[in-house]
Amino acid sequence: MRSRSQSRSKSRSPNGHHHKYRLKVTAGPDYDPKTHQLVPVNKDQTLQFENEHAIVSLCVRIQDYTGYPDNSPKSSSYFSHPLHQNDQYSIAVQLIPKRPINGDDLIFGNDFDRPIRDRLPPGFNAALRLVKWLLDPALDGDAYADKPFLYSPALASWNQFRIGDKTSPNDKAPAIHDRIIEEGAEGSGTEIRQKANIPETVDQRRKHFLYDQNRKNFELELGRAYQADFGNPYLVFNDFSLRLPGFSLQVVKYIDEKNHELRYVLKNRKTGEVYFVVLFTLILRDSSGIANNGSPNGTVNGNAHKENGGRGSLGKFDWEAEPSIDDVE
């Protein structure tokens, strides 16, 4: 069953052409947009990249999508899955760390390079309290700072979290577009999850990781695959609005030439290391920026994934692991 907000968005905006802005989604291993690739939204493809900290496979799906690339499907079969029938968007990712990451240091959320306090609408604080109550009790930050941020501990905020197998330096990065990430574990990750006393259900796992000590007691291993999915029914990209129960906000009213991006970041709060950035940018339809929205210049794992028998086209992992008893399997 579709949520009321989804039905409303379709009836009000069947093609999105009444907006003067169009959405572009890019992603990469750093804040610098020059390191980003255009995300093939809703396509049967996985975007892959890496930096010195991690190997990342990523998919973005958006309901009623009318943005770039031009040939993007309007929706995805992902939204017919029972877990996601009410979601408006999804950021699905597989992370393979190149060095261990303490669970308490891993944060996920939004940040900005410049102040946005003069663009925040009336009632913003009330909306933020509602978001914390409905979606993410661990959410914290300062939207009125010179460099605003809203972060959560990743382990307590992700909608789905799955622990996979250990990989070797000779393996290639897998694709994730052909699967729905579900809470749990697989392969040797099953034992890892059990030993860490991580609850089986989404709600219990999120509550478990609300406690600092539980996060500090869990470590993401070098070379192990971790999958996560993040999305919700409230942020509607089709008409750029936030729709909470009893509260609706048209984001377009509050953007200008300096404030037209929404950035999701996974990073290490202790070291500042960035694992990935997903950037949602509103482009003026008649602006020269449209001409810059060509094909991705990085690795997109779609048909290549099928041709290679399910193995990704990204290069082999380039880390050299320090000898450890834990690495012997």
C-alpha cells in the first residue's frame, strides 16, 4: 500500500515540469565534486569507487524521478518490495574498510560548507524534533552554525544493516544493484553479528546502538563487507518537499544560488576520514550547468557486471593488511 504522501506527489506532479529545477545526483569518495560520478538513479547498475579508506559500491533509487541522467527510469522495482513500499528514496551501499573502524566513530548525515540559518524556514526546530521522534532519536547537530551539520551514529540510524563475508585483496568489488539489502548477516558475518550481540531486528539493533558503549564495543573489520540502506517516506525529491505528519515544507522556497545542494556523508568523527559522499543538487533547467550533466566518468557496474559473471569491474583491493591472527580463516 502506498503512503498518502506518495499518492499525493503523483497526482500533483506527474512529470515534474512545473518546477524550474531539475535534480542531479552524484557520488564519490570525497567532498570535492571533481571526484564524483553521476549516479545512474533507478538503473540496473552499481556505482563503484574507492579511496585510501574504503571500497564503496552504491545505488540510489528515487520514486517518481525526473532528473539526470535523461534516460533514468522514473522508478524502481525496489519500491515494490515489502520493506520499501512507503519509501520515497533509498541510498544503498556496501562498504569494505581498508582499515578497522570503531563503531562509535562512524557517523552518517548531512553537512554544509556555508551557513544556512538565514534560509531556514519558520518552524524548522519543530520539524527537527519531529524527525528525531519519528525517524532518528540519535540525530544531533547544529543547523545554525557557520558550517551546519546533522549527524547520527551510522549504526543507530541506518534502516537496514547487514554484515557480510571477509574479502581478500585479490577479490573484486561486488555489485549491489541486483539485491535488496535486508537486516542480518551472511557467511562468516553471521558469527560476527552473534558474537557482537547485535539484535536481529531493525528496531532492536537501532536501539542497541543508541548506547555509546555498544558502539564502542563493535569494530568494522578491514576487508569485511558491510551493507546498509537508508531512506524514508518523508523526503519527496519529486517536488522537493519534506512531508512529516502535521508539517509540510516546500524546500524550493528556501534555495538560492548558494543553497541548492543536499549532501549525505559517511565519515569518521574522530579522524575526519570520509568514506563516501552523495550529493543531491538542484540545477536550473535553463542554466548552463545542464550542459555539464553528461555520462559518468568513473566505474558504473551494470552490464559489465553481467558480462563478468557477477564480478565488479573495479580493480583489485590495493591494501596490504598487517599480519593478524584475526585475518587467518
